[in-house]
Amino acid sequence: MPAYNATAVYNSSDITRTNPGCFLFLVDQSSSMANAFGDNRDRGQTKAEGVALALNNLLRNLVITCSKSDGVRNYFDVCVIGYGQTVAPAWRGALSGQEIVSIRDVANNYARLNETMESVDDGSGNVVQSKTVQPVWIEPTANGSTLMCGALAYGHQILSEWLARAQTAFPPVVVHITDGEATDGDPAPYLRRLMELGNHNGNVTLFNVHLSSRRAAAPLSFPDSPADLPLVDGRTDPYAKLLWDHSSYLTPYMRTVAWENGLMLTDYARAFVLNADPSLLVLSLEIGTRPGAMW
């Protein structure tokens, strides 16, 4: 495996309307995603539901971030691929079947609105019920096998085509969310090929976010050494090591976001979390979708 330089200088290319960035989300939608999400099993939330909720909230926040006085600016292109029974774009509604779409198209084409009631402080110390409306682009899905290799290959194809026309763009960020091992082969060469994609400004940043359905599984966030990985029968967990080996270094800007969230990370911190619970999943998405400056 090639050596990756954690201290490499990332090009200062900004994310602009004429030079947008790109996010690719690869989401495990296999049958095991129907299992309870870590300590959330008392609330009945499955991993599929937790991931869909986190992604929909993230997409809403990206739309808000890109909303200016003149409308939603195209700072990002976004692609969401699900893999389970099939490997295919995970968009629902008008975006169904599309691969990469602009954040403006995301804003204008949610599949439905989900209304919920939540308890909030009214500012005077009283708790009142408030209605919130959440746009939904991604629905919880859990069926089939873990076609990870197929999804990684599909993602590589999509990003190769995007990079061919975006040589001056900020390098794409890939966020891979999974709860288990591939059932369609060895994912290592596919992960490696994704990491090696890039343009004039550097390589793709690859996040691996592993989800837990075990109460006792200790979460691990952004380790900078394989020594931090858990042991199995006295040896480093081979699956955790596989994902750690094939996770990029966090960009300096991502480490700043992590610091703002109370995490003190070294220059060698990897874009990898293990046994993530819902809060760590949300934090990972927050850090992963803040690659650099946006103007």
C-alpha cells in the first residue's frame, strides 16, 4: 500500500460557486442495518433509521449553509449511493435514480416533508411543544447483502467522471457508512483505488464510519495509530485495521472543526470512527463535510 503523507500541504483552492466541492456518501443498506443502533435500542431506532435521519439533517444543514440572499448557491455537488439488495443512488422523489446533483437541486427536490413535535424552552423557562418540519431525501432501507465492493467500484466511477471535469476543484470527500464486512469480496483494493483518486489540488479524503449495534462496544474516534484499535484474541482486530489503513488523514480544516467540538487531534488523525453511536455518527458527518474554506 502506498504511503500517505499526513503533513502534505493541502492546496488552498477555495470552494466557490464556480469551483464547487463534491461529497459522495456510500451507505450500507443491508439487512443488518435493521438492527438496533447501539444504546438506542430502548428507543427502538434502527441503524438504518439513524443513518437516514443524520443524512437528512446534514443535507438540510448544507442547504442552509449554501443559502444566501440570492438563493441557494451551488457550492457543492452531492451523491448518495446505497448498497444492500442493489447498488444504486439512494435519492427518493424527483431525484430518484440520479447520481451527482447540485446542492441547489437538492434544496428544490426533497421527496417529502416530515412534521414532528418536540419539547423546547420558550425562553422564559417553560417547556412548550413546537412543530418542526424536516425535508426528507433519504429513507431508511435495510435489506440484502453487504455489497461493499460493488458500491466502492461505483463510487470510483462516479468520482472519476466528476474529477475529469473538475481538475481545479477542492478534492472530493467520500463518507462511507457501514456496520459490517463486505459479502462480495475483499474491499481493500477498492478502498485503495478511491483514496488514490484526485486532481491538481490533492487526493480524495476517504472517511470510514463503522456503526455499532452492541451496547458494550466502545466507540473510537479518529485514531492516529493502529495501537489504538481494539484487540481480538490478543491481536489487532483485522476488520478495524482494514478500515483504519484505508482511511485518509483529516485535513487541517477538519481537525479545526474537531477541535471546536472538543476533540484534540494530532496531524496524523485518520478519518475513521469505530463502533459509532448516533451522536458520533452526527459528529463524523459534521467534521467530514467541512473540508475547507467556502466562499
